[in-house]
Amino acid sequence: MNVLLITLDAFRKDLVSGSHTPYLSKISKEGVTFDNAISTGSGTSSSFPGILASSLPMDYGYAKFRPEHVTLAEQLDSTTIGISSSLPTSSIYNFNRGFNRWNDNVDNSYLGEIRKVIRENDWLLRLGEKAIKIGEKMFDSDNSPSYTPANEVTDTALSELNKCNKNDNFLWAHYMETHTPYFPPEEFQFGSPSEGIPTVNKHIDSYNKNKPKVNSPTTPEDTSSIIPKSVRSSMEKYYKSEAKFLDREIKRLVEGAKRHLEEVTVIICADHGEEFFEHGHFGHQPKLYEELVNVPLIVYSTSSDIAEKNIRRPTSLLNIPPTVCDLLDRAPADNWRGESLLSILDEGRSDENPKVISELCHSADQGLGGPINRDKAIISVRSDEWKYILNNQIEKDRLYNLKKDEKEKENVVDDHPEIGDKLRRIAEDRLAEITNDSDSESSNGDISDNVEDRLEELGYINS
């Protein structure tokens, strides 16, 4: 058996459709689709502890993999190949741990010393979202992306697979196209955007720099007026265009792997979704609404053991590492929280009404995340019908009936006290497990003026 794990950044579940992503739509019908797959957080840093280490974000901290994490690649003794297209999932943040072969977009002598400094100074992680700005400084951000384009990711993946034996291989590839800024190739452009790509990206950049506070009692309910309506419409079209481009590249990778390898199981998921002002903001802010944490999850296999099926029960992405180990006949790590998705497919072996947790504890100005702080924790508990959100940042809880209110517009916590209390206890029990992480509040450390100048130039620190 061989396993491909394909992760898609900021890829909403509703992008899986015949019009936007025909190949994804096809294999979702031929394989297993999890209709309510829930990310462990609403951003890359808070979701990948689940996807690659079967842990919740506040178990050991997030923004980078720490010594306490046991990553999927570390648990395998197969051939392991990792291909990261973005800085937040790069060797800077220890995503290369355990991989026999590693490819990312920071293999540059100019960044070597910077990578070392970031790894050794947790204070830099609090500026995490600015990591993306490194790439924007390396390229002309008006004309080219700050991440590795999807076609190059696919080319690298196929080249690596061609060097492999026919069996017992694991490959992870992360694609960035549906993350801002948008640069869809012209042949994939969807609809007729009224605004050009440079205009749209400049508005997005301005919004990100000047957006109102999130999780603040004074935050306006709707910040969409900051971006003109014509630009908002064009944003969505370019977003869907990027999904069409990704669809072709996913097809190239999967079909290429099927030609070279004997038996292949492909797991495709998003790390998180994207908000288009459904709850007042754009992007993936520190919130836990469905458009951010309910993501696509598809398991497609050339093996007859995994056949067409649709699973509606809530399923956490932290089940992915145990699933890969199960498929490759390896034992899971002792400190992993998840269970194999294969056991979920085997009826009667798993909880039929699980309560799935997502969480984070950073504010919008902390980018990829700060220290673990229980007082700033936001925790959601998701069942098949209900969604409860405990928010310590604004000291307000919410309850939504997802059967009647899938867009989470009506807070019914006062109308259903018994249900709210039951789910609140689960959130409070989780909160009680969490220990504040004071160590990550370390100071700048002893870094040279030269490195500090480079970090400032690349957008990590301000003078």
C-alpha cells in the first residue's frame, strides 16, 4: 500500500463541485466522503497539529511542531516524502521532521540563518502570519505568488514518486492556491471578474493590515463595506478559479501516482476553510464557525477495501495520522488522540455521535499564534446537530442548531439550556486539561544586527 496525503490551504468545502472541481467531485463519489470533517482550528498553525500529529492545538502549542509532538512522518519507517509550498508549513516551523525526503520553498542561502533564528526564538512565532511576507519580498507580489505554484508542487511530487519502490511509500503535498493573494492562471479563470488581479490583491492586503479587531465587543458585525462590492465579487471568482487550477494538479498527481505505484490510497483535505464575510470578516480569523472548520475530507483508493460511501457523523482531522498508520500497517503513536478512519467505516466499532473539538487561543494580531493561554481560549464542541462555542476572549458562549441554522446566525444558548450545559461541560473539561505555556514568551534572544536587519526587511519584525 502507498498513501498520498494532499492538503489544500484555505479550501472551503463548497468548492467540491462539478463546475469548479470536476476531478475532486468525481473521486469523492467513487471514494469515501466525510460530510462533517472538522479541523482542529481555523488556521494553518492550529489545524496541522491535528493533521500531522493527531493532537489538539493547545495540547503542546502551535505555530510550530514542538518536541512533545510525534509527527506522522516520525512514526513511519516507510519512505516518507514531504512537499510544502508555503512558509508556515516549512522547515522554519519544523514541518520537515521525520521525512526522508523534504522539499519546501525556503531552501535559499539567504534564509538559512533566518530559519535557524526563527526555530530558536519562540517570540518570532507570535508574528507568524507575517511569515508569508518573506515570500512576497522574494518575488514581485503584484505578478507572482509568494508560495510554490501548484504545477511545481505536482512536478516535484511525481519526480519523487518515480524514484520510489512500488509499495510502502507515504507522500504529503501541501497546495496553497486558494490562500490569498490570488494568481489564477488565465485558462482557469472563473466567471468574468470586474476587477483585475492586482486590484483585488491590493484590497485584500489593505484589509488584512487595517481590519477591525476580532473577538472584541466593539467589533462591527459586518466589515464587508471596507472592500467595494465589485472587488468582493471578483475575490470570490478568483478564489474559485484557483480551485479549478488545483483540481487539475490534484488529478495529475493522483493519476500519475496510480500509474507508477501498485496500490494507492489518497486522503485529501483542507487545513481550514475561508470566510467571505459570513460572520463579519474575510479570511481565516481566530473564530470557529463552520465556513472555517467544516472542511472537505475525501478518502479515495485503488483498493476494493475502501469503496463508495458517505459519512455524515462529525469526524476530526486528527484521525488522519492513525489512518495513515493503519493503511501502512504501522502502530500509531501513544500520545495521539485520533482513531483510524477505517474503524469509523467499520460500523459498530466507533462512537455514533461523537463530540468533536476545535480550539485556539490567539488573537488576530498574533498571526500564526502565541503562547498557550487558557484565558484567551476559544473552544467549539461539534455534535451531529449542535455546535457550542466557548469564547474566553469576549466571555460569551454560543449555541447553534445546525439542522435548522447551518449558517450559524441564531444563538439559541438561552433557549436550550440543557443542551448548552451538556456541551459547555465538555468544553470546560477540555479547558481544565490545558496548561498555560509561559516558556513561549521568551525574549528576542541574542541575535546579530545583520540577522535582525534581514528579519525586518523580510517583514518579521519592526524597528
